[in-house]
Amino acid sequence: MQLVVDKIAKSFGVHEVFKDVSFMVEKGEHIGLVGVNGSGKTTLLHCLLEPAYIDSGSIRFEQGISVGYVQQGFTDIKGSIWEFMLQSCPEILHLREKLQRLETEVSDAAGDTLEALMDEYTHVTKRYEYLDGYQYENRIKRVLIGLGYTENWWEQDAATLSGGQKTRLMLAAALVRNPDFLILDEPTNHLDIVMTQWLETYLREFQGGLLVVSHDRAFLDNVAVRILEMEGGRLQSFKGNYSRYLEQKAIQTATLEAAYAAQQNYIARTEAYIRRFKAGIKSKMARGRQSQLNRLERLDAPVRHEEFELRLPAATECADRVLIMEDLTIGYGDKVLAQGINITLRRGEKAALLGANGTGKTTLLKTILGEVQPLKGKAKIGNRVQIGYFSQSYERLEPKQTLLENFVMEYGFTEERTRSLLGGMLFHGDDVFKEIGTLSGGQKARLVLLKLVLDGANCLVLDEPTNHLDIMAREAVEAALTAFDGTVLVVSHDRYFINEVADRIWEIENAELKDYKGNYDFYLEEKARTAAIKAEAAAVQTDVEKKDVVQPQVQTKTVDRKPRYSPEEAAKLLPRVELSIREQEAMMKLLEAQMADPANHEDPAHSAAMAAEHDAYEQKIAELMEKWELLMEAAEEA
């Protein structure tokens, strides 16, 4: 076992965070730690890293193993990115210096001294090889590129990086150290989808133990082989990834609730019997029932988490074309991020905007909102469209104001009304007097979501709305957006969230905006299909280039295979063909009406089937039109 945790407990004053927490991690086992915000996950990680922090119990790591840790947030980073990464594993650098020194000393030594130096050199070399020191720089390059730091970044001063970029660099340093046991706290918070997928691949290849706290369900599905759940101060273990955990948890919850309800019913009936007969002729039996009740091991009530419920109001009427982009180019100054954008988001559609960090997703949103001027073209908002904007920087929240002040001043509500609204978002009692600047990212996100509800917008533009929310809160937002009958444009790196909410995917790639009419699963299928076609074309091209002998070109006579009709046949067939054309056009018009309804695109398979059917109608009409032209030529010859 790389880690053994035995009955540990931690409290802050009278508040008990957890108790009797026990678990073990085998070598190479990858475990996900889940739980609602405030359940004690980060406190547990703190205890693992500083065993003296616990109140009772024991924590034992396997002797001699190295432990890597990446926390939420970041520390001061000095030097260039490359210099910082070189220092991420000081032991390798120390061993290099030692090997160089020994090589110099060996060249001048003899006899017993030489033998002792050679033994030491062999020992140091084995340790250096164990740490994979010869591939150290290559490992740094691989990790930096995988996490979005291409070579043009490496000489940049690390102190100038943003908070998210520094956190990403700390993750890179932890991976390069290649520890025996890795502890990660929300590692995907500042990663785009491509980087997250790279990290998943890296961690699947990672041979050491892994304990990761994450609210990214797709990430946990792809990385974890066991899930630890922190709930109500207790820790439970579930075999399998996150999806498997949900299945087991649902069965367990239903079983516990049924057992608890049955026991409560038994207790109520027994207590009623005791009250009824404790003073009568059956008093002895009543006392016996009381003894049984006293010996009964009471089941704990199932944990019920307090959830916030987000209910978006019905969207008001607006134009069919909600967001219109015409020949749009976005960027700043001479820097073009995306160009040639011609796309329209219609009423009721829900689109997710994807792309690597820095490709221009937030810039596109701000251009649509008028906060950034387009470099070329137009970004227009339809008639009677009222936009509600969720920004990553929470501009609508004044850090120095209390929650109560902020909402009373912006909406003019009474204190009682404001307390009621904030209570629905899990802010109770004196919470309303906290300064907004002291709140966590998840708490701020809940406040902005509440404002979107109060604004009553019919088009929501959301920039990473779930980034700091726990899984239960994300599910509440998913449910609200799915039920919302307005229009949504959302930037998110949460693949599960996108798949649940979006019926259309926009992706910024190579300075172009590509449109996929389906959910995230459909988008992945289309990307895979396109990649397969390109790979096949490349293979064919390679085969052609490898041919040493140029094949002689054979002149072939073009044969006109079009059918010839007599004037009599034309007169007979023309009415039938014209009728068939009208029938096919009518059928295609009905199909186009169905395709215009967003509800018919909720199922990607159905959406793809409609598109294929439309192509078939177009092909059939084209064939009939060609036949009609031939018949008309024959008729005119009469």
C-alpha cells in the first residue's frame, strides 16, 4: 500500500468536519475524491500532506515514496517558465552536478580511491536513471506543450502569468517531478478541453498512485478506477469510475431510505403500543417492548444536501434571428483571432462555443455584446432580444459591498425579499452581511446566476458558468438551462455539461468558426469522421507519390449516356415527371419545416437522419429535373 489512512478525525472548534475516515491506496491506483463544496475534501488533502494536522487517527505513506501536490491557487513563481520548470526536480540537477564532479575525480584517481569513486558513481548513476534524468528536458517539453505552453512561451517571465496560467504551470511542474504518489485539487479548473484530454491521457499512463479532487464528471470517468465520497463527515468507497459510482450510489440511497423509513415506522408503532399499555394489564409486555426498543441500533437518517434550485422565467417573445454574425472578424489591433464568421443563432437554440485557450471565445462573446469592436463585418442582436451575461470576472458584483447591499441597491427589493432570494441560493442568516470580495468562486457564481433569473433575459450568454460549482450545483444549472425556452450561447470546458445542454456546437479552430448541428457526442463523431477522411486521403496521396513508374495516359472517348426520347415519348412522360417533381418538392418543404424546429434536433441521430433524407430529396429532384430537360428538348423537336 502506498497510503494507509486509519480512523482519522478533524474538527474546528465544535464543528466536526469528519471522523473515523479510513481508506487505503494501492500502488498505481487512481482514485477520485468527490463531495459537495464544504464537505471537507480540501481539509482531508491538508491532513494527508501534514499528518500532524489531524485530531486523531493515523496517516502512513509507504516509506521512501515521493508525493506531488497541486493545490487550487498558486504560489510565487520566479524566473522564466523554462527556468522554473528546470528547477521542478532539484534532485536530478543535484545528481547531474555530482556525476560531473565524480567524472573529474575519477580521471585523476587510482587504487582504492578509484574503486571507491567508481562504486559511488555507479550508485549515483542508478538513482539518476531511476529518476529518468537523461530524458528530463524532453519530459519538460512534453508536459509544457501538452498544457498549452508552446516553445514561444518558454522564455517568458513566469511572474507575468495570470492566476490560471500559474496554476497550470504548477501542475506542469508536479507532473515533471514524476512522483510516486500524486495529489491533485481541481486540476482541470484552468484547462480547456484539449488540455484536459491531454492530462487524462498522461494520468492514465502514470504508474504511481493518484488521488484527485474534481467536479469534472467526464474527467473522473476517464481517470478514476475508484471513487471516494465525502458526505456528512463520513467517507465511503465505490469501485469503478464516476458513472459507476452514480449507479451504486442510487441503489445505496434507495436502500438506506427504505430501511430508515421502515425502522422509523417500527419505532413509531412500538412507542404507540408502549404508551397505550404501559399502565394496563399488558404493562409487562409494554416494558418488554421498551427493552427491545432500547437495544435497537438506530439507523442514521440519510444525508440530505441543501440544494439551490434555479428556475429561469419563461422567455419573452423576440425575433427569430437572435444573434447574427455577418462576415465577422474578431481580435485586437493587428491580432486576428477568427475571421469570415457567417452564422446565426435562432430563437430557442442552445449553442456551446468551444476552442483552445486563447482562440478568441471570450472575445467573440464581448464582440457580440458590443464591448469589443469587430475588426471587420457585423455582429448584430435581433429585435426585442434581451441578453443576460454571465462573465468569468463577475463584473456585476461589487467586492466591497455586502450581499444584501448589492441586491437591494441593484433591484430595490426590501431586506425581507432579498433575504428570501439569497436563502434560495444557500445564503442564510449572517451570510448576507459578508462582503462579496470574501466569497468563494462558487458562491459568486450562484449570485450571478440569481441575477440572470431576476433580469428575465430571453437570451443567455454564459462564459464558464460552472467553473467553480460542485457537481450538484452543476446539475441544477443543467436542469435550468435544459428547461429554459429561450436562447443560450455558452462557453464551457465541462464536456458533460455541454452534452446535456447544447444542441449545437460552435468551435473556433485555425481562426475559423465551425458549426456542428448536434450535441457534444455528435460533435465528437463528426470530428472523428473528418479525421478519418483526411487520414485516408493522406494515405492515398502517399501511395501515389510512392509509385516509381508513371502510368501511361489512355485517351478515352467520352460516350454520351443520356437517354434519347422520341417526341411521342416526351409528350407521354412530361406530365408524369412534372408531377413527380412537384411531389418531391412538397415533401422536401415539409421536411424543411421539421428541420427548422429546434426540438427535432435534441436527438443527434434523428437530426442526422433528417439531414440525410433532405440530401436524398435534393438528389432525386436533380435527377428528375435532368430528365425533364431531356424530355423538353425532345418535345421541341416535334
